[in-house]
Amino acid sequence: MTSVFWRWWTAGTTSAVGSAVGAVALPLTALTVLDASAFEMGLIAAASYVAWIVIGLPAGVIVQRLPMRGLQIGADLARAAAVSSIPLAWWTGHLTVAQLVIVALVVSFANVVFDVANSTFLPAIVSKEQLQSRNSLTSGTHATTQLGGPSAGGLVVQVLGAVPTLLVDAVSYLVSALLLRTLPERRADAPDRWPPVRAMIREGWRFVVRHPVMGPCMWAATAANTVCGAQHALYALYLVRELHAEPGLVGLLLAADGVGTLIGAALTNRITARLGTARALIAAGFVAVAGALVVPIGAGWQGFVAFAVGNVVFSIGVVVLSVVTRTYRQIASPPDLLPRVMATVRFVSWGAIPIGGIVAGAAAGVLSGRITLFIFVAAAVCMPLVLLASPVRHLRDLTDYQPEELVTVR
């Protein structure tokens, strides 16, 4: 089991490094090569996550019914092909903003299937006692790639240009696919006859939204991701056009998200041990609000400092919320419902990312990136408020809530 986990981790890490580089190269391609507008930047950011709205719920059924490893390998190959098309179109003089949106859509759909399968695979290879530490490790690894990836991406973009840098992302998906081929297949025993897809989706949906703890956690995550969607759409635009940062500096400043995620992942176990998981969630929500408020403050070097500090603080709050709620879902969900539970939560919470991106892009075109980022602080405030309005406020740990108190959904 240990060797399987590390191969699984290595595949995900390799892919994440390339994606972190690509996360800088793609918006800079739109800005510097195609001179994209604020609304077009919002469309690209939204396309990167819109698949969660389209197939987020069916993804849980797909993962449950089909070979998990094959789905992940197929998703990697689809992402590699899509990203590789950008340099090809650029070299032939046919690159457009529309293609960037299409590529972001393809990658988005592949991400949905890959991520649901990945989060379902982990509980099968580690014990319940190890889940939070393993989830913290994966979040910390993600933080490290987000820390080094954007910095490296910004520097590579400055040396090679935005478009050629995207090849790093494409190669990372191919390496991930090769590593995943070495993992054993994980497929649950199939019944003689599967229930209708809608019935399976409905069962997972009702379990989550009627759960007195899991439901509010999902809505808090949705508020967090609405803010993240706005940030993804506006950060590059804000840094380049309002703070006048060079590409290399853009990469370094965007890496602040990775710093915050790394700190949050490293401290999550200590924080939850001291406060309890439920209290830690509420505290993390208020920390994230403070960070979102600081991000758009100032101009010049003061603006750069505020952006970096605010980004770090916001990310600390969000990663604590992410690790704790993800671990709770993996522990509290019946095994046969887990893929659909994960898909339901991500459908709702990650579906908020493109909505936040589109709204932010449209608002920034009329107002400015700075004012729009301030407006989205209101969405951040919903994170702790949703939890305070739920049974979570009475708990020390999320697991203190007794399963027998749940409304029967079958």
C-alpha cells in the first residue's frame, strides 16, 4: 500500500508542477500574445472550471462504474493533447482567444473526471487514521508546486515566451499517465444491474445537502471558491495592467498562494489538534476573509507587498478548510456513496469558480480589478457565517456529530 501511495502521489505531483507553470503561461499568452480584454480573461478563467457545472454530478457515477486507472490515464492524455495544440496553432499563425477558451474547456472536463477518481482512490490505499495527514501532504505538495511552479513559469515565460512554456504542462501530463499505468486497477464490485444514473446522482446529492455537517461545509467551500474564481480571473490582469508588474514578478507574486497553502497544510494537524476540526473551520473562515481584504490594497511596491501578504493569509484559511472538510467527507461517507459525494461537493463548490470568474471579469471591465476584488470580500465573509449558522458551531470536532442523527435518504 505504501509504494502504491507514493506512485500515486508522484503522478499527481508531476502533473501539478506542469499545471502550475501552465497556470502562468496561459493567461500571459492571452494578455501578451493576443491582447485579451478583461471579459475574455474572465471567459478563459471560467472555462477552466465550467465542466464542474456540466458533468460534475455525473462524474461520480462515471468513476463508480468505469475502471478508475483507465479514466485517469485518458484524462491525462486528453489534457496533453489540448495544451499541445496552443504552441502548434501559434507557430502556424492561427492562435486565437477562442482556441484558448476551447483548450481550457477540454482541460476542465478532463480535470473533473481525474479529480473525482483521484479523491476516491486515496481512501482505498490509506487507513482512516492516516487520511488527514495524507490529505495535508497532498495539499502541502500542491502548495510547493504552486510556490515553485508560477515562479519558474514566470521566468521561463520571460526567457522563452508564454506559448512555448505551455509545452512543459503538456509533457507533465504524459509523465503522469505513464506513472499511473504502474498502479493497480481499482474498481468496486459491480452489481448485476446498475440503478438509473439519475437515481444514483439523486442519492449522492440528498446525502450531502441533507447532512447537517457536510452540507454547511460544502456551502462554505462554495463561498471560498467563488472568491477563488474571481481571483483566478483578475490576478494576472490586476498585476500587469494596474500594478504594472513584469512577467517574472507576476510569477513570483502568484506563488504567494503556494506559500500560504504550504503553511496551511503544514499547520492543519496542529491547529485541529488544539482547536478541534469544527472550531478550526470557523477560525479558518475568518482568516481567509482578512486575507481577501488585504490583497487589493496599495499601489507600487506597497501594492505588491499587500498582494503577497493577503494572498498568503487567504490561502492559509482556505487550505485548512479544504483539508478538514475533504477528510471528513472521506471518513463520514458510506464507501458506496463516496464517489458521488465527492462529485456532488465539487459540482457545487467548484462550479462556483467559473461563475466567480465570469462575474469578476465583467465587473472589472466596467469598474477595475482592484474594486472588483474588494467587492468579492463579501463572498468571503459567507465562509464563516455559513458555518456559524449550522450545527458546526456547537461542535469541537466534526466527527462529534453522530451519524444516527442524519435524515434517512434511501
